[in-house]
Amino acid sequence: MSFIKPGFCFSCILWITISFHAAQPPNVLFIAIDDLNDWVGCLGGHPQSKTPNLDRLASSGILFTNAHCDAPACNPSRTAVFTGISPHNSGLYRNGQKMREALPDAELLPKTFSKAGYHSSGSGKMLHYFIDAQSWDEYFPPKEAENPFPDTLGPPKRPVSLPRGGPWQYYETDWGSIDATDKEYGGDYSVAEWVGKRLSKKQDKPFFLACGIYRPHEPWFVPKKYFDAFPLDKIQLPPGYRADDLDDLSPVAKNLADNRYFPHIRAQKQWKQGIQGYLASIYFADAMVGLVLDALEKGPHANNTIVALWSDHGWHLGEKEHWQKFTTWRVCSRVPLILRVPKGVPGLASGTQPASCGKPVNLRSLAPTLLQLCGLPPRKVHDGPSLVPLLENPKAEWSHVALTHLHQPGSFGLTEESWRYLRFKDGEEELYNTANDPYEWSNLAGKDKHRQTLRRLRSIAPKRFAKPVEPKVDSLPALQWKPLAKEAKAPPSNPDGGAFDVIFLNHSKGKVQLLWMNGSGGTKPYAVIAPAGLYRQRTRPGAVWMITDAERGAGRSLGYFEVGDRSARAVIPK
């Protein structure tokens, strides 16, 4: 005899089905692409870009067309993503700082998921050249190595295309094709392959799975077929380039633009070749994303996995007469951001419907967004708003702005839907109406009719900026000590590029004299450093600093250091 009415039976089954689905926490696929600007098909940054896989992901989720990085450099941007904390609150603004020194107790996003019962695994570059083993359950390459890069095929001899222009030049600024298959190339292919295998298998636990694609980060060496897709004679210059673009900017902004790369590239007649290398590297990165998406869609987790794809910052290829990153102009701050959410997740039962959203958002909002989507409790340290309201309705009211912080506290870019406000530490300002001027060609800050807009944007800009947490001396890279014969002199300096600090540490038993070698081979004394003493010296790439004995045979040469392209420690040996 049955005690269940027919109508009740159906309702019961439906309730059981819904409850069972709700009991399955959603997975997270977290894809980061390094140094990718808006040269993506769906963002329209360059007419020749080929990104079919990014475009298909965007067509199935929410594409944020006004998303901005928290800082235009890998380390502070990625730290903000994984901690949910803005640079002006964390004090981490630059690549040369150390995340665990600035935020020793920070709980990173994968750790939060792991503590909630997820299996947190990752592969490739997610943080800035380290893995942070404590935050992951599993990693490829092995997390204990703290090296996120699998073997990658490269040219046997460097440079290939761009000769060194001086000590200021980053060694990786180079490009060229590799005669190899994707599998032979390794690197990002190995990362995508590892991630794809995990997506293809049924998992015992819900997972947070991170995939770090390194290209189009320099150097732009990828398999030849990706270069062949962009014939050099058909390469188009960046649509945002304008020869007189710096004419209405302040001296401090012009100095920010002038990083020597672009003039050197043009002098070497490598502008179009560089663009070709970047487009080829983007096309390759897109293919790797395609491998991952294919594995997800063919595997058992397709209907229960949130996909979040982002890039850490943009990139200049001549716009503002600049090459590289490290600026707050839109070409560098604007990034791809795509979120696809399946139906039935705790924080958005309806899932996402394909759409684009032009509201201003920051990458640090990813952490609170994913926690809310997965039904996990919010964390008080997260200082960005969840994006769930915009995932539900891309045209919803949105009172927030996007902030991008430069390496100096107090220098930032503020983004609304149609306005961008840039401020430098010395008080200089820029104002752009991006609805009418998407390439930021016309600085409106000095126009009387825009005074009210300037006042309004100033009023909502941050007023407090955390002091930068300087890296510990022992964590700085070491300069090579080059000993000298007693009467010998160090070679002359050839200083070139921006200034930074070098820390001199005297590990000898006596006092030493620090002398700068000028371009003619003469010397200029700067300091006497006591035994076990430390001296901080502002200097530039290519500078040569000689060390002499300051007490036993005063003036006797001991050795010298040649400064590279970044802050370092210079240890005077025993």
C-alpha cells in the first residue's frame, strides 16, 4: 500500500533533485593570462588580433569591458587578486617588493577554498615568480620548488631581434618564432595539458583549479605557426598611437612615458616586428586557453564549474610613446575580465546570461565574488565589492569606481563609466572622457568647463595611502663582486635609465670607502662604511661603484660592483 500521493511524489523527486544539486558545491576554474591588454577580439583593441577561444568564452558569460588592474605591474596586481586587498591598503605597489614581507599573515584565495573543503591546485604563473606553497594543496611544477615555470623551448642564442640598448633594458624584451610544435615548445602547453587532465577526470572534492598562462609576457618566442598568422608586411600599428599624444601632458607624465624602449625599438626598425611578436604570443595564449576550455566542456564538470579569466595588466606598444607597462593610462590599466557562472550555484542560482558590462570594476573584486558565488562566508579583509550584482544584471546601479595605483603612493588612476581621472604624487592631473576619447588623446584637466567634474572625482579619490613595505635586504638580488688588484681601478660608469636604491653591506673586517666611477674613469667618494655596516645609495643602471680600503693602506683597491636594471644588494666580502 502506498502512502504517497501522485502529486507529492513528483514534488518530492523535484525537491530531492534540487537538494542534491545544491549539495554539490560549484568548482572554480581560475585562468590568468600575463601582460594581455585589450588586443582581444571581443574587446576590439587591435583589428588583427586572433582570439577565437577568449571570444567564445566571452560569448557564453559576462564580459567586463571596463575592468582595470589594481596596479600596472605583475606583483602588486596579482597580490591584490589573491588577497582581495588594494595596494593603497596593503602597501605593496611594486614588483621589487615581497608579498610575504608586506602581508606575512595574508590568506590567499586558494587557501580560503581549501579550508572550505575544496581541493586547491594550480599550475604556471599565478603569483609573481613564486608559488607560495602554503596556499595550495597541489601544484605543477611541484609547489616545494617555488618555481612556477615548466621547461620552455627557446632560441639557442639571444638576443634574436632586438639588440641591447643599454643597461636599462630588460633582457626579455625580444621576439622571434620557434620551429617547434606546441607540445615540443612546452611551457604554457605543459600548463594547459596538466590543467586539462584534471578537468577531464571526476574529482572526489569540489576544486579551485588555477591555470597561469605566461604568454604574452616577454620574450615573445612562440611556435612559428603563430607568427605565420600575421604576415609582417600586413602588420598594422596600434590604433591608439598618435605622434603628438604627449603634447598636453605634464613633465612628470612625459617622464613616465619615456622609458627608452620605444625610441630604441624604432631606431632598430623593429616596431612592426614587435607588434607581430605580441599578436603571435596572444594567439598562442588563446590556443592554450582553448585546450583548457575544450577539456572542461568535454569532461564531467562542465555544468558545475565557474570560469573566471583575467589578465594582470595591459601593455603599451607605442601608445603615449611608451613600450611596456608601469603606467596608469587606459591602455595599461584596462584588462580582459570574463566570468561564466552555471545555473544552480549558491550565490547566483540563475547563472549568467551572455552579456557585456561597462561598469568600472577592479580585479581585486574577484575574491569576494567567487566566495559569494560558492556560498562561502565573506572575508572582512577584502576591500573590493563583489561583482555578483553585475553578474545578475550587468546594467544594475553601481556606485563603485576602479582604482589603479602606480609605484608611488598617491599616484593613481580612477575610472568611472565615462571618465578617467589620473593624479600624480606631485599633484599633476589628467582628465579624459573615454566615451568620446577612448585612447585618451585629449587631456581635459585644464579646461574650465570640466572643473566641476574634476572636483567631484577628487572628492571620491582615496585620501590615505599605506607606506610601501620595502623588501628586506636579504631578499634583494645580489650584485656580482669583482675583485681588483691593489693599484687597479674599476671601469668607468655608463649610467642610463631610472634611479633606484642599491644596499651596500660591508662584511669585511675594516672600514671601506665607496666611490662612484664617472664616465671618464675618475672617482667621486660617497661614503665610508664601517665593518658590518649598511649603506643605501641611489643609483642608476650601468653605474660602477668601487670599494677601497679606508684604514689599512687607505685608498687600496679592493673591488667593484656594476649596477644592473633593478634594486639589489652589494656585499663586500670578508
